[in-house]
Amino acid sequence: MPIQILMPALSPTMTEGKLAKWLKKEGDKISSGDVIAEIETDKATMEMEAVDEGTLGKIIIPEGTEKVLVNEPIAVLLLEGESSGATAPAAKAPAAATPAPAAAPAVAKPATAPAAAPAAKPQASSGTRVFASPLAKRVAANAGIDLASIKGSGPQGRIVRADVDQAVAGGGAKKAAPKAAAASGPVPDFGQPYTEVPHTGMRKVIAQRLLEAKTTIPHFYLTIDCNIDEIIKVRKELAESGVKVSVNDFVVKASALALRKVPQANASWTDDAVRLYTNVDISVAVATPDGLITPIVRNADKKGLAAISAEVKDLASRAKAKKLKLEEFQGGGFSISNLGMFGIKEFSAIVNPPQVCILAVGAGSERAVVKNGAITIANVMTCTLSCDHRVVDGSVGAEFLQAFQALIENPIRMIL
């Protein structure tokens, strides 16, 4: 029997993705382990690897298609001896039939087995709670069908696509009432000309997570000024010996060593306990055309400045090209956001959950400072630590910044 190739869930937050490119065409022989397609998620472009052997009988979703729902059939794999005539889409199955099992013959190459598709949220319709698959909702919306008028044949009465197809064919389903406007209402343009840029999947996820973080996490902020004259001196000496490192590389290393001294800041919040991480993994914010992504420098406390510099450059380059692996941007225990290269003197960042701290780093600049009772000029960098007060108290945040400042102002400690 032909096997459906389904759109995999390539990350915990993924509900849909873009089928960027087919690497196989209809009629091609496929072996287990072959890369058959490229899938673009909200944060990366990932390769899709075949599990079963056979022939690619039919491509259901063409390449370049946006917003393909997780677990939606995208192609059909024919086993030995089967013909293309056996590739009728599952959507044509009778409504009473049990939905086809979610066999997943294709998985993401850099990831483990695909996560199950998120359960569909209850949809309100005419005051009634309606349970339907994402695909059924989309088909019903396109056909103008009211889901409340359909009886589901799926588990616990859930409406599946076959139910919607039957309703459309029978013509007996009520037309869906127009949706009410969102509570916030449309944004008035007052006659001003404008251009709309559709939200990318990545931008939607960023917006959701930042709103959740800012409204559910009790933030507080601690700011400290660091003299970076010694870092500038060490950087120059290293450059003369052929080793190029940035100020941000020193920040990553100093943060990692400070977390070793103050492990309470290397943590996350759960409803049952505070998790203190054994390893020191630093997430570094990188700007991409679609928004920020935070690739991770693993075990940063154990790596030298040159190694950190090379790793950050590689991660940033692949992040902008959407070529990161899942494990390279998921996790981490502490984040750094540096806007110094844009000339920003000081700012406060939003905590990146489930982490409990993020360090916002401003530009180093010459400033008048008092030293030994006299006014002198020094290169000063302002850093602000945003903390989740459920886990990190003010004294813990202050202790971390003290340890961080001591390392930044005496960088030789990071090299020895």
C-alpha cells in the first residue's frame, strides 16, 4: 500500500512550514537515508531524509508552497510492485473511515524523530466549541463551510478533512458566518499610503514569545559600567600575533566564567522547580532579515577566546542563511544581546524564556571617569542585566555583574 510522506514537525514551535525545494522528482527511486526535500521552518532551512525505500509516485505539494501544515501529506511513496494508480489522496476517503495513521517516512536530517503535531485548539463557532484538525479548518474556511454544522468522524468526534469534503460534496453544510474583527480592530491608515509585508513564520513565533515573556515574567534590571581599556590593549596584542577577536568574544567568555562563579544565574524556571544547569551554554543574539535568532556556544567557559570567536562567526553566518541545526539554537542557559556595533550606548533586553537572564551590551566609548581622585578619559562599556525575579534575586544579579566586571576589566584572567 502506498505510504504518505507527511510534513514533519521540525521544532517544538512549528505548526506549519514552507516546502522550499524538492530534491527528488516523480518516478525517482528513493533509498533510506536519501535527502528528498528542503523544508523551511520559522528559524532554519532543514533537509528531509527518507526512512523507507520505494519510488516517489506523486508530489502532492509543489516546491515553493508556503504554510504547509504539520502532518499534511506532501507526497506519496510507492513500494515495490505498486503503480502510480494507487496514489489517490487520502482526502478522497469515505467520511466514515478512520483517518489514515500518521506514518512519517521522512524526518529532519539534523533532528530526532518529528514531534507530534500540536493538538488543534478549540474553535468557537456560533457559541459551540468545535474540534477540528488544522487541515480541516483550512479546507472549511476556503469552502465557506461552518464547522459547527459538521459531525466529526475522528477520535472523540474531531472533524477531519474527509468530513469537510463530504459536507462540501453534499451541499448540506451551512455557510460559515463572517468572522468578527479582532478585539484590537484593524489599524486605521487615515488615508496614508502603505505597503504590507506579510508576517513570516519566524516573526510570528518571535512576537508570540516576546509578548509572553514581557507579560508573564517579572523583569528587573541591573546596570553596570565596565572599563574596557585593557581589553582594547589585549586585542591589539593578539592581533599582532595573528589572532583576531572581538569585544563581544570577551563578553561571551566573561559571562561564561561569571556563571561558573554564580550558578544561580545559569538556570530556568519551571512550575515545580528551578533548574540549575551543569554546563555553561551561552546564547548569542544574531539579527537576520526575519528577526533575531540565538545560536548557542556550548561549554563556553571551557573554550578559549579564539575558539569562541571562530564559533560565533560560523553560527552567525549560518543563522543568517537559515542553515542552523536544531540543537544549535534550541536550549542555552544565558543570553547575550550586543547592539554596540550600532552605536547604542545602553538598552534593556527582554528575557529569553525559559532562561532567566539576558545581558544587554552597549557600545564602548571614551568617557570622562574619576580615577584616584582625578578626572581621566577611559573606554567604558555599559551592560544591563535583565533578570527573572522568580529565580534571580537582586543580590544574585549584582553578584554576577561584579564577577563579570572583574573579568572584563582584567581580561588576562580569561586567557590564563
